[in-house]
Amino acid sequence: MSTELERLKELHLAEQLGRLHRLWRTVADVELIPLDLTHPRWTALWKLLRLGDNVSQKVLADALEIELPSLMRTLGQLEEHGYVKRRCCDTDKRARIVSLTPQGTDILKQIEARIMQIRAELLNGISHQELNEFERVISLISANAMAKLNQSDDPFSEK
């Protein structure tokens, strides 16, 4: 057995990355409980802000990598809290446009402050150089995964 294959078997990298994602998400979720924000709610608001507001539900769902029905439930909850509003698209009456309300903008400021504090705490002890290298490696793995998926129309087919 080659040493490269042995190294790949020993790393359990996918498990470690998955665990890191779950831990990071849980820490953020616990911090945002006092704001009455679940993970789907705060990430939808965060992504809406990053997309520039006034986007279609479909674009937002795609950006969040979730199904549209799941997002619609979340948007309904955010609407009940007064954080977003939805309206029909002027050019396509089937599409609904989502935008932030002033209350949504206010809660996002609170979210951002808490998330930035969490990031600082979780990245404590990691140099800028180490963090840049980690981001470079993660980007490379992601690009390799996307290339692998794009090799086939059906990524789940057996070859």
C-alpha cells in the first residue's frame, strides 16, 4: 500500500470538516438564541443582506443551497417577526421578491456583532498566515469537488 493512500485513510478529513462545521454552527446558534433566531432564520437574513436585498425567493434558496419550500417556511416566520417583506415581481408575477425591513436591518446589526465576536473567539490563536493557508486549502478542495461533480450529468451514477 502506498504511503499516499495510507495518509488519506488516516486523515479522516471529511469527518473533521463536518464536525468543525457542526460545532461552529452550534456555537453561533447558541449565541443567537436570545434574539429568537434559529439557524435557518439568521442565515436567510445574513444571505439576503449579502445578496443585496430585493432578490427572488428562488435566488435566495439557491444561494442558501436549500429547497424553495423550506425557505418559504422560514421567510414566513421572518415576515411574522417583521424582518422581511415579500412582494410580487414586477416582471414575473409568479416570482416573489424578498426585501429587508428596517427591523430586519436592525436585527442584522445585532447578528453581525455577535457573529464577529464568535469568529474572533473561534479563530483565537490562529495566525493570519495559518488562516490564509487554511482558506486556500479549503478553496482548493471545494474546487476539486466541484470539478468531480461536473464530470458527470448525474453525480450519483455508478461508472
